[in-house]
Amino acid sequence: MLRLRTKVERRPEEPRHVLTVHGVGYRFEPLRPDEQTTLLDRPLPVLEPRWLSPDVNDEEEDADEVVTDGPSARATILPPGAPFRPEHMVGHHVERRLAEALLAQPGAPVVVFGPSGLGKSWLLRSLTGGALAEDRVVHLDLRHLDRATLGDRDRFFWRVLVDVAEGLGAEVEPAPGLDPARGLTRLLEREGLAQTPGRLLLVIDHAHEAAQLNDPSALYALLRAWCERTRPPWDRLRLLLGLSSEPSLLVQEPHLSPFNLAPPITLSELSADEVRALVDTYGLDTRAETLHALIALVGGHPALIRTACFRAATTGRALQEVIAAALHRGGCYESALRHLQRVLGENAPLSSALAQVCATPGAALPTDAARRLESAGLIHREGPGWAPKNGLVRALAALL
């Protein structure tokens, strides 16, 4: 279906024709006359291009395992976007300790923020993987909601209500006149907290997708209200949120935001030692010159590093050779480059700002453009100005 979307959708990462129907499959939906504009025609909190190619989603998507029998096979070779495997997680130790400290406190949500592909979903999974026997965990992923659901408040909350009920093993039926947001709160208290001897860990991954609602504060204010209910049984609720958008851009009214109740945990890229450890899990070349070339091209971005390692491990080519050909036709980053080219090509101000930074590292940018590009992982601070994040971004700018 992902391949089909790349053929029929203008923006495969935001499908408007081939839509997922939760628990059923897929359906085709033609555009109505009043929907003949792209998502980029509407104001968005931040630019959120997926770093990976359209064929491989950001994080936590199902992917086939590839096991090799050669000398490079130390374990299952994970493709980028593979489901969480604790034995294959590398880095983010500091962020994990910060999150665990917050989980010990009622009313302090764990907010994990960073560009797509850095491993937010893996970190959230690792945190809930250590839950005690008396705890219960419910996972939601707002990335899988279609536009029709995101475009209607009641429909959105009914969907969330049903998903939470499923995670709790409960059943719900739509009741005439019942506000689904109120029903969701009642469900959490009666079927979740009241039936859970320990903590109830509610994980909402890709929570920034709710910014597409006509009134995003409908969800964000509700999450804050839950956190502020610190009396029993609500003192046993633990909220974990994954964001690819800068938290301060999602909610305009601070008193309605759940993101400022505790310091957001900003996910960093892998260090040089962690890059070496990740490459080593594929049984590949970890000589200094090879790692230097890889880091110069994609920094410490875990998903992009896995992309190159997976190509090398499954084709038998040397990692150095894969890196050298990565930006050329058929290279492991060709799809990612073309995808980002298309996304930025539809947003002239951001495209111009990125081209300016690549032409003149250290250049100043308008605040809004800088925050969007930084949030997408495309630029970083260099002195008082901005510079491209890595060689892949410089190659992208040459295509714009």
C-alpha cells in the first residue's frame, strides 16, 4: 500500500486518496471539490518532512526481518523503521534517565520531542517495556488517523475513545448525546485507573498530528486536565507523548498546554561512539574513515544510519562504497532526497531559507522559518546564525 500511495498520492506521507481504516484495511476516497488544496496550503505548526523515503515510514512501522548467514550476521539485521527491539536500541541513555525520573512523579507528563527518525517511538516503547506487573500500558499512534477523522472533533474523540477502550480490553458503544471527550475521561477513570492496581501508562505517539484538528486545544487541554488531576485514582496516570513539532508551537495558550507541565525531553542525535555501536550491530566496517564519511553525510541520525547499514548488510557491498554512492541514482538516500525535494518545493519560503543557509553558513533567518527548519532536523545553530545540519541537507539544497 505504501508503494501504491507513492504512485497515486501527491504527498504519500499524507495520503488523501488511499486511506487506512483501523481494524479493517484500506479504502479509496476521491477528493471533494472543497478539498482541492494541499496540506501545505494550510498553516502548519512546523515543517515535518519524513527523513526516510516514502517506502519506509518514520518509526515503528511493521517491516520484514532480514537475516543473513554470512560473517556479518551478528543478529537480525533491522531495516530502518523496524518495530522496537530492546536488544537493538543504541543511545539515548540520558534522555531515558530523565524520562524515568518524570515517570516517578504524578502529574508530570513525559514529552519526547525531536525530528522524525531520531527514535522517539523506540524510546517510548523502551520506557513502557519496563512496566511492573501491576501496571497497564495503552499505546496510541495519531499518525495513523485519516484526514476525515482529524477534520471532525467528535469523530476524532470517538476514534481515540475506541482505541483506548481496545487497549484496556473494554467495550464502548456510541451513546446519543454523549460528548466523546467526556466519555473518554470516564472510560480512563472507570475501566482504566479503577481497574489497575499500579500505574496506567498512556502513550500517545505522534501527538503533534492533533494540530490538524480545527481546534487542537480540544485534545491538548484535555490532556493537561488529566495531568492536573493528582488525587486518587488520577495520581496513578502517567502520560507519555511523542512529538515531531516544537511543543511551544502546538498550543498558543500556555494554560491549555500539557507540554509545559514538565521540561520536554529533546532527543539528540547519536554521538560518534554510538554511531560506531550502531554500525557494529550490522557487523560492518567501523574504521574511523568510514564512520567519518557516514557522520559527515547524515550526522548521528539513527534511521538514516540504519538505511546505509541495511543496504550494505543486505547487498554485501562495503559500507564505504554504499556511502560514496548514497546520493546518486539508485543510492540509499535517493528516495529521501527526492521526497524532501518535493515537500520543500511546495513551500517556497522554507525552500528559499534553506538555500540561503546552505549558500551562506551562519546566515540569519526569519524566526518562523528557522524554527520550522530546525524542528525538521535540517539546520542547526552556528554562532549567531544557522548552518545546514549535514551533507545530505547541502545536497538537498542543490536540488531546490
